[in-house]
Amino acid sequence: MRKTMRHGVSVTLLALAGLSDIAAAGNWVTTEFTVPGYSRTTLWDINDSGQMVGIVSNDNGPEQAFVYQAGVVKLLTGPVGSFGSGALGISNTGVIVGVWRKTEEDPSQGFVYENGSYSAVAFPGASATVIRRISSDGRYLAGSYETATQVNLGFAFDRQTDQWVSFDANDDGVTLIQGVNVAGQVVGNAGPDSSAMIYDMSAGTTTWFGGIAGNAHPQFRDINDHGVIVGHDGLNVIVGSGAAGFDTFRLPGDEVVAVRGYGNNNRGELVGFYYSLDNITRSFVASQVPEPASYGLMLLGLMLVAVKLNQQGRKAA
């Protein structure tokens, strides 16, 4: 069993394998997620079916990709000959993207795992490629790459049209392209100041973001099909949009050293991970709790439905 804590109220829920220690963070309920037997668990993405992907590892072993579904964790070996692998994104149809390498010293390579088989994907001319995200419909990919002469480069790829878009770091900045949605909106950080940004692949335009909710350097990591962005500033999870504004929340507990908000779906759920004082990396799943007014509207709606059904029953009689 596991317990959800929100404002001092405890609600017992059915247990799901790997989920425990649920706590409240403002209007968000966060659930700790760990894979038994590993000292590090990092969740990177979640789709609308609740499938989650990420990476597990120990101090004495390589990183291992995994996918979580309905209480079961499945380890992914990666392409044949992989030394280590990481699952970083998942579409609504279960297509998984990520990274692998042949040996500890070899450069990272991207993969797409679809219908039980792996295929390699690399930015043209790149010496290293990391595929960090796939859109919910599977059309777009986003990630980072390196060449023999340049590092800190980002890309977006349209699998339907074979269109590649490159993002340059510019003046020693760090470019990290992470999220992409069905509209071809790409989010990440780029430019000399590693500023948060949204790039629209169809329009070819970029929208830059400065400070958000008092945070001078927000990090954008994913965007869902409604345009809701998730990210972090190091200590807080950032969630919201340019149109509706942004909110932040902090994970409870004195042991939390740093937080990373990394993926979200279209159902209002997001995932990420945090570093703790005991040198163990743990992950979390968060969902937003409706405001009291929302509960009242929902109850009113149920009452109206009940009245309508009762009236129909009387007419039928």
C-alpha cells in the first residue's frame, strides 16, 4: 500500500510496483519512484497511457534503459553490442527513443525502439547523437549532437519530411534541446546565455524567455500538445506556458539537494528526478490537485446528471 499526503489528509491508495512515499507540494501531489536494486533512478518521460521511461544505474555498473507500465519495470538492453543505454522519451504508441554506446569510452549514439526492434538515428555528420524526446504522435524527434569540431549542439527532426533543424550554442553557450510536441514546437535552452526558448518548426520562429516566477535562468525540458512546458531552475520544478503563465513547486523534505523536472503528458502528469543528501538519485511523478472550486463544479455536474437520469426514469415509468 502507499499513502498520499496533501495538507495533512492521508488517503490510502492501491500500490503500484516501484511507487512509494507520496507527499504534497503546493497544489501538486508528488509520488517517489525508484527501481529496487539500483542506487540511481531517473525518470525522463511519461505518455498519456502512464508508460514511463528512464535510466537506472549503480556505482559499479553501466546505465540501463527501462520502461515502466502498469506496475512492471522492463529493462531495455539497447541495440546489439550496447555497453549502456538510456530511455529518454516515449510516444503515445509506445515508441521509445534514447541513447546507447558500445563501450564506456565510445561516443553516445541515438536509437529508436519500435515494434520490438532498435534502429540507429544520427544527426548528419555528427560524431555523437542523443535523442532526448519524441512527440506524442511519433513524428518529431529532438535532442543534441556533437561533431569533430563542435559540441553543445541541438537538433529537431521531422520523421515525416526528413527535415533536420540545427541549434548552435553560439559564443561558448550551452544548447540543450529537449522537448517537442505534435505541433513541432521544440523547447530547450540555447544561445550565449543558455536562455529558455520555444522554436516553431513550421513557422521557423523562436520565442525566448528570460526570468520566470523569480527564476533568472529557467531550464525548459518538455512541452505537451497543449503547450504546457515543464522544466526546473535547480531547486524548483517549473510548469506552465507563455500564455497562461508559469508556476513552481518544490519537493518536500530536507534531503532534497537539487530537482529536475523533465517530462509531461497531456493528462496533467509530469515526471523528473532529484538528488538527495544520501547520494541516491530518486525520481518522482507529479499530478496537479484540483482547487476546491473545481471540486464544487464537479459535484454540481454530478448532481445535475443524477437529476436528469431521475427525470428520464420517471418518464419511462
